[in-house]
Amino acid sequence: MEGQTAPTRGSSLKRKLDPGFQNQNNHQKVLVIGDHMSKDVLSSTKPCSNHWDYEVFLSFRGADTRKNFTDHLYFALVRTGIRTFCDDYELPRGENISKELINGIHRSRISLVIFSKDYASSSWCLDELVQILHCKRTMNHIFIPIFYHVNPSDMRKQAGTFAETFTRLEERFQEDMERVQRWRAAFTETADCSGFDLQSDANGYEASFVGKIVEQVLYKLNPIRLNVVRHPVGIDFHVEELKNLLQLGTSTTTELLIMGMYGMGGIGKTTLAKAVYNHICDGFEGSSCLLNVREVSEQSNGLIQLQEQLLFDILKVKILLIGNVDKGISLIKQRLHRKRVLVVLDDVDRLDQIYALARNGEWLFGPGSRVIITTRDEHLLVKLGVNYSYKVENMNHSDSLELFSWHAFNTPHPEENFREISIAAVDYVGGLPLGLKVLGSDLRGRSIIKWKTTLEKFRKSPNAQIQKILGISFESLDHTTREVFLDIVCFFTGANIEYVLKILEECGFFPDIAINILVQRSLVKIDYPNLRMHDLIGDMGREIVRQESRHPGKRSRLWSHEDVLKVLKNHTGSEVLEGLSLKPPIHDQDQVISLESKAFANMKNLRLLQIKGVKNLKLEGCVEHLSKELR
């Protein structure tokens, strides 16, 4: 009873404890306490810290559950390999142990609180609960409520048996009603937290119920971390920036916050999202990282699979009831709208994917949740209305050389004889992590001669893996924007944007809209007044054109001086050709180029003809052979 000397621990736990087990070198511990908290605990405890001496703090109303459910749960934790700290010894009469126990809450990773029928009748248990929830709010303390033959709804409203209990508490503590209000608020907050309900989770079967709790505890103690990258060069700085944007330790922690990450394919968006996820996932009631959303959603029932994965990751229960996307949305909202969760949606390219998984008019998750979205399309984040957008930029030269060296030499620096050519390789890739990894791995173990031929091959024909990743952005474009992109790639990279806009407008396009889309997709950038793009993006675009036909004359665009001369001299151009650039290398600009106008006769759809750097051009024949589509 309150006011008496603190009682000793339950004899059943003391009797069954295996002393030999406690001496094993096992770092997992459980602190078991009962209903024995003194009145002055709240004012005498020290602030919460992030130092965990124990893994689990088990709190319960001894008279209700000590000899049955709590006993079974306690030893299930022990048998699972969790080292148990059990304060189950005699203390001298009159010694106050309450401070020791409440500080145990602060030094524990997880609190398991067993809410039984008479839990609220103990003011000591209620003070424990207030302290546990305080640590949950102010540190990475994990609180798991266990509803043992009680209704969470009754707890939220203090109805049913709890109504009478709180009425007695108000009569008993008339002079300290503020304390009673704290208890009421704690009960309301508890009912909204993710936990275990004996009736709904196990249909009253305690053995399976205990098993589920232990499984969840083990997961919380040893969460599955995502594999990020083998060589995390330059990641830490970005992770800290992203964590700051997520505002995990500020007054906005209780607000739902959405952050978007965008950038070109292969730039490292997924890597950063996974790294941030690993850093912060412990601070939430549940978490889920859904990778490759775009790719998975294109499969049959792909969005339903993602919905099921989201629910399983957070609830740890296999959901078999989802028959369609709309039902999945309703189920996610029903189960998760009160939970503080972390969700990563990786590689999103359409709003309907986000609506199916995280938002349907309103966000489907509870206050304090964080949603991280990665995409190649900046405008998608604008339409979504995210709180923050973070552009993932190319790696700097120093980090690029280090990452390349790890893959090429398995060291952070290039071998001395390879330093100069390594710098050339890094300059070619231009700070794209995917390119650095692929090229470095491909060159590893080769001679310098092989390095030179491989680099030349890369320049002429991009690596298939890089091409596939970068090509996804192109495939998502509409027809007109694709045409504008290919024109820029083949003819206008580095050109004045006003000049390009004027020409493409004459071709019947809407270049201002198209170029804006290309900038948002990180395919083109404006370094005013000129248009720029990453070298690998340019290589990707030109490779798309080369793949149109093995015969240059049957491709839509020609820019290679060798191919252009071959087609013009052999008169092999076709109606497919829309653009042609006659631009000899600097060392060949003094060469005399003799052509016949008949070479253009079959190019009925030629709209762009670019002649640049030709000092001696002789064109014989009639101008009527030139296309009427020329602009």
C-alpha cells in the first residue's frame, strides 16, 4: 500500500531465476518492477539520457498478473536470450528504492507496460506510466503497451471499470488534482500507442500472445538494417543535412513532415534514403522502406503488394485482406493514422503511387511521422506539396576519386602509376556515383593499355548498366519532350538557350515547357545563358539515337562527323532523318569537303541542318533537293 515500506519483489520470480544465467556475457537485460512508486519520484528523478543500461523495463500491477501472465512473459524473455536484471532481493525496512527504479526507466531501451483491470488503482503504477511516456517523448525510448483483458477504448475515455477507478482517485487526491489529470492524459495517450491487445491479437491465447510480444521486443532491440553501400564515401555529410531537415529533435517533432529528394538517375538518392532510414528508424513506433516503387507498381497488383509490405513492416502482422488498392488505402489509414511512423517511398514517378501508399486527401499516418520520397521529377514534389525538397548533387572531385579508387584498386587512393588516367576517368564520369562504381569495377586489374581502350569504348558506347538506369528518365517523357531532349543532346548542348528556344519553336515544339520538364527531371540544367547536361546523360541520349538503326542514314539525327560524311557522300540518307550536323574536328576544319545537293534528296523530313567549323565546303547541285521542312 502507498505510504508503507516498499515491498520486496515477487517471490515467484526470485525463486525461478537462474543465477548462472545472469553471469553470462550477454548484454541484453530486463528490469522487472511492480507497483511500488513513492510520491516524490516525479520531483526527484534525473533527466532522461540516451545511455541504455537495460534493454527492457517491465512494469505491471503485481496483484493482477505477477503469478500468471507477467511470470510467463518474463521467463519467455529470459529463454529467448535476453539477459535479465531482476531487482528481486530483500531491502532493509525503510530504505526507499523508488529513485533506483524510476532511473531504471530512464536507462532502459524499451518499456513493456502490462495494463490489467486494476492497473489504475495504483498511484505508483500511474506515476511510472507518466515517467515512461515522458521518456518516450523526449528521447528514443520505446513504449509498448500490453492490454491484458482491458479495452483500449475504455482506457482512452476512462470508461468502463476505469471510470469508477478514476472517480476514487479524484476523491483520494482532491488536493492534487493536477496529478490526477496527468494520469488521465497518460491513459488517453497510451490507448493511441501501438501495442498488443490480448483479445484482438491472440483471441485470448496467452502463449501465442507472449510469443508475439517477445518477437517484437527482439526486433526493436535488433532492428533489421538496410544494406546501404560497401564504400559510403561522402554520405555522412548529406545524412546529417537530411536529418536536420527532418527536425527530429525540435518543437515540430509532433507534426507530420514530408521530405522529397530528387536528382538524376544513379546520383545516389536511394543510397542516402537508406542511410537516413538506418540512422533514425529506432525513434518511431514503426518503419517501412519501400524500394523501387516505380518498378514494382508496374507489375500486376504491384501497388497492392507495396501496401501489404508497408502494413507488415510496421505492424509485423501479415495482412491477407487487401483485394484492391482502395481497400488497401482504407486499411492503412485505419491501422496507421494514430501511429508515429517512418516511411520511405523510393523511386516514385507518379502521384497515384503516393496516394495508394501514404496520402488520400490527407496523409494516412499519425502526428510526428516522417515520410521520405525519392524521385527524378522535382515537379512531382511541388505538386505533392512536400515540406522540404533536397536536390542530390554530383560528388565533388575528391570524393569521386576516392569512390572510384575503392572500386578500381580496393584502396581510397589510386595507385601511383594509374593516378593520371584515374583522374581522366573520374572527370569523364563527372561525379555520378553509379558511373564511378561501374567504370572502376570494369577497370580493376587491367593494364594501363586496357584502361585507355576501355575508356575510349565507354565514350563511344555507354555501359549497358549505366544506360539502363539513366534511360528510365527518358522513357518517362512524353513524345514532344523526348524530341526536344534528343535535339539538345545531339545539336545544342552548351548553346545559348534563347537561340535554342527560337529554333525549336520554329520546329513546332513548345520548347519552354519541354525544357522546364527536362530541368525538373535532372536531364538538363540551365547555366544561364547556356544549356548544359551531364556527360553521361548526353552519352545516354546519343546512344538512344544510335540504337534506332545500324545504318546511320536511317537514324533520326546525325552528329558524328564520320557518319555524316558517309551518308552524304554515299547518298544514303532517308525520310527518317530530322537533323544533321556537319561539324568536323578542329584538326580537319581546313579540309575541303565536296558534296552534291542530291545527297539531301531523300531527306524529306530534315528540319535541322547545322554546318559549323567548315572552312572549305563545296556544294554542287540544285537547292530544290533540300527539304521543305528545314527551319
